[in-house]
Amino acid sequence: MSGLVTLVSIIFLGFFLGMRHATDADHVIAVSTIVSREHTFRSAILIGSAWGVGHTLTIVGVGGALILFSVVIPPRLGLSMEMAVGLMLIVLGMWNLTGILKWLQEVLSSGRARPPGLHTHVHSHGDYGHSHPHAHDPESHGHGEDETPQAWLDRRFGRLAAYQVLRPLVVGIVHGLAGSAAIALLVLATIQNAWWATAYLLLFGLGTIAGMMLVTAAIAAPFAFAAQRLGGLTRYLRVASGLLSLGFGLFLVYQIGFVNGLFTGRPHWTPR
């Protein structure tokens, strides 16, 4: 009877702690930066599940190896794995902010004198929306229907199944790499049996997938509303998420590189 109670406790504890783990600040910021470019709950669920799968693969793979083979991670390697998260957040933030300078240039030039018939407002090409001075006759629009960034990407990658899931999957793998040591050591300190501890990691990962699906659905709600009702607001939400990701990533790089000593030659690392 006590064995059954232990098993049920491990199942529930692993799953629900995994769901809570999905709400960590760096996880939410990274996923919100990706979700800000989507406008449907279906896409949000896909992104959340892909992130969770990538995170689980690394947690089970690296964490399981640490538990089963008693691998010891040196401080410099541990800090480097955590540094990858900060760099990833910076890349995601810059990716979201790409095109902002061009948009500002368009806004500033909107008040200048322009030929008759030209005007500026937000318009769409399929699911891609932007603004620039144009007229409505084809020769005055400024670019072809297939020359938007979204059309360029869709033509080359739209038929690949991995196109929609690759980015969140890679981000999840990087985040799992950074947290695998801390989670594995915590589990091993609680569950002495190595195989039970590995099974716990798998349940933890499944909980993380479920938690991140809920988190991304909640994050997608304001973006979906803005896309449908307030088209201009979507850009500002995207800029806000990009700036938040960039700022938090720079903070992590400073914290890990200088406070924890990765760049100073005296690394000190405690998995947490």
C-alpha cells in the first residue's frame, strides 16, 4: 500500500511541478516573444507544445544521464548552459524588433508631401499586415503581392511541417539544457532510486508541456484580440515583448557572465 501511495505521489508531484515550472519568467518571456507573431489559439497551442517537447527532450536526456551515470557538471559548463538562455532571449528580442526602424521611417515620412493618390494606412497581404505610402492601382502599390516578408517565407518553408514548430522546439531545448542539472539534482536528492527519478523527469516534462500550452493560450488572447479588433495595437505588443525579451536576456548575460564569474575567470555555479 505504501508503494502505491509513493507511486501516486510521484506522478502528481512530477506533473504539477512541471506545470509550475512552465511559468518561470524566462520561459514565459521567451514563448511570449514567439507567440506575439501569431494571431490564433491554434498556433499558440502548437508553439506551447513544441516548446514543452523540446524542453522535455533535454530534461529527460541530460537529466537522466546525470542521474543514471552520476555525471558531474563543472561550474563553467553549467554557467555556459545557462548563458545560452540569455543569448536566446536576446536573439528572440532582436528578431521581434526587426523592422521597427523601417516602420518608424514610414511613420516619419507619412507627413511629407507625396504624389496625388498616394496615402498611408495599414493594409494586409493574406495574413501579413503592414503600412507604407501607396495607391490602389497595381503599378503604384510599391511592391508585388508575393514580395512581402511573409510571402517570401511561405514560398520557401510553408510546406515544411517543421516550419511552424522549429523555433519554439529549439528554444525549449535550450531552456531544458540550462535547467536539467538543477532539476536532476533536486530529484535525486528526493528519490534515491535512479530509474524512479528518471521516470519522475518524464512526468515533470509532460507537466511542463501541459503548463506551457496553457500559458501560451493565455498569452495569445490579447494578441488575437488585437489582431482582430485593433490591428495597429499588434505592432506595439510585439515591440513590448521584444524589448522585454532583449532586456531580460541582457540582464541574464550580465548576471551569469560577471556576477557568477563566467567571463571573469572565477566561475561559481550552484544549480537552482
